[in-house]
Amino acid sequence: MNWKCIWKRAAAGLLAAVFAIQAAPMPVQAEEYWPEGPEITCPNAIVMEVNTGTVLYEKDSHKTRYPASITKIMTTLLAIENCELNETVTFSADAVYKNEGDTSNIARDLNEEMTMEECLYAVMLESANECAYAVAEHVGAQLGGDYSTFIELMNSRAEELGCKDTHFNNCNGLPDEDHWTSAYDMALISAEAYRNEAFRIITGTGSYTIPPTNKHSDPTYCHNHHKMIYPWQGDSRYLWDNCTGGKTGYTRVANNTLVTFAEKDGLTLVCVVMDVSSPYHYTDTRKLLDYCFDNFQALNIAANETSIANENLEDTGVMNDNEPFVTLDEDAYIVIPKAAEFADAIFSLDEVRDDSGTLAQLKYTYADRTVGTAKIVTTGAKVEESYFEKQMPAQEEDLRVIEIHPAMILLIVLGLAVIGVLIYLGKKLYDNFYVIRHKREVRRAQKERFRIRESKKRYRRKDRMFK
């Protein structure tokens, strides 16, 4: 495949799309409208659309707070990213004795062994602090370090995600003055975690059974403490079909913290509330999620962007029936108020080049908010013959390749030279054949006359002697 030609044609297609965008008539923008959010009790909250990163609601979301056990979302994410779920985790003395007592735990024993998957269900459902610590030690050891290595990884991963109000100092959220984050940063971390399939399965599970271990002969039953997913302690008031996962948190200094995932009408939302008293962490969360589902919509970009839709990229003229070399991400969408239309969102084109074939991306904004992006990617279409190449007669495909060496060329040249000399000499011989034969006959005749004269002289001498 001629990759150079593919990139040239892809770039040409991208330029054509850009020109089409610029040449398209600019619609008259309606007045931008953002729905007013509900009144809530909690001082710090945010609702973010998971796939687009669009912030639909926020209230003092960059204020730093103690996160309590919602810290375990980052712990679980890092474990999934760095380990296999079937790896064996062994509980150390620090994991057991520093993290049980009055804290959330499932009463593990020294040197008890569980799989990583079993540990993560205990972490996310029962908020087991000793399991979170054992997981952190295991991941740190896998990375060539120890527990402190895992804490460093938590902070570096948070920075990578764009968190600016976060500093982790432990893996489970137990009270620590150097352990804090914000609702906005927790939304970034939670959205990243939810995009991981293994995490989605774990966080959305109501109940899980840990089988007997080397230290416990009976199974251990785990139940999700998030009451919008499971009626923990028999409380079913907050159960909600649209809730797909989440994590609770509570300490005396942090108060209640809650992360909740919900899906409806093509929207995937994460809601974070912090420093709120019970039961408002649930009631405020439900208010915020209902507000977002009632007032916002997801619109597919490829289906609505008329100036650079995929079918326009294919319109390359009658002399080119190739597949398009660039296309829009068909799954990308924007999130805007239901009162707005797709054309009300403004986009800009940013060049992005990566190994996945992305050439650029469209970035959409509405009401001074980023509401979605769409990648322009290469399709991987093969380079075929052009219109003129197709008109040329087909050539034989069975071609023989002769390998010629310099020594062979020299021998051929010498052979031709010898043949040329022989031909020249042969021609000279042929042209002078009669002359040569005549000269030979003349010389022979002269010799014959010479022999006759000599013979006559000898006879005369004999005659004189006998006389």
C-alpha cells in the first residue's frame, strides 16, 4: 500500500472539507441560553457529561475539600490499569492493622490471599479500607516500589487528567490534612474511571460474594452502600433505575461525599457532591441529575453537521469513485440545552495528528462552554487506480526479472569484441581471397621456372663433360 499517497489524499480531503466549511453560509446565531439550575443544600457540586466533558452544572466546584472514601475511585482505576484482575493480593500487617478498627472493613487477616478482582469489589461496594491498602501495596510492588509508589502514581495520574485542586496522601480517604481534592477534579477522575469497562461493571454491581480464602472458610458477602443502586441497610427510598454506579464517602471532617453515575436519552452523567449532611447528598444528587436530563440533549455530530458530513466528504466528482480517505467520528456528539439547535453551537478546527489516524478535530462551544468534539480520522481506504490509469490497457503481470552482475557485463563485452575481430578478419580474408590465390600461383610458377632453368644448367654441364 502506498502510504505516502494515502496521506496526500487524506490531507487533500481534509483541505477540501475545510474549504467547504469556510464557503458554507454562516447561520444567524440565536441568543445563547443555559437553563438555570435547581437550588441545592450542598456547598460544592458538579454535573459533568462523561464522554464530552461538558459541565452542565457546577456550584463552587473548585473549592478543595476532604474526599473521604470517594478517593477509592482513583485507587480502583489505577489497579485496573496496572494489574490483571486474577492476580493474587496478600494482606500485610500494615494493610490489616492500620485500616480496620472503627473504619470500614471486611475483617481480613494477616497473610490472607484474595484476587485483585475480589479486592476491588470489596473496595467499591463495602468501602473496605484494608483492601484498598493491600491493593495499593500490590500495585506499588508491581511497579518496582511500595505503598508510597502508589501514592505518587495517584498524584501523577490526577495531574495527567487535568486536576489542579488535588493532592492525595493515602489510598482510601481516611482523614489526613494533606489529602484533599475538589468536586471538579473528582468529576474528571470519575469520568475517566467510568470510561473503563471493568470499572463500570464493578461500580454498578449491587451485591457480590467473595468465596472462602486461605484464612476464611466462609464466603464474604459485599453490598453496595450507594442507596441509589442497592437498598443498603434496607433503605430503598433512593433507588433509581437510571443510576448505573457510584461511590459513597463519609468521615467526620469530610462530612458526606457522593459520586453518582447515571444514563438516560444518550447522556452519560457523573454527579459529585461534597461536604453535605445526610440525606441531602442523595436528594441534591437526584435534583441535579433530573435537572440535567430534563433540560439537555445529546446531538450526533456526523448526523447534524451539514457542512462537513461524511456524505459530503465522498462527493469528489465523477472521475473519482474511491472510498473517502477522511471521515468524522460517527459516535461523537455535543450536549446542549433542549431549547437550542445544533446550528447554534460554534465549532473551530484544531489540527491533531496521532498514531490512531486522527488528522484534526472539531471543537464545539455553546454559551462559552465546550460542549463536544469530533475527530476527523483517516478511513484506511486503499489507493486505487486513477480515472486515467483505468483507461490504459492492462499489461502482463507475469514479468521476468533478470539480475545482471558487472562481471557478466564485462564478459559479454569481451565476447562481442572477439566476435567483431573475427568477423573483420574473415571479411578481409574473403575480400582478398583471389588476390592471395593469384599471388600464390604466380610464386609457384616462378619457382617452377626457376627449377626448370636450374635443371637445364645441370644437363648442359653434364653434356660438356661427356663430349
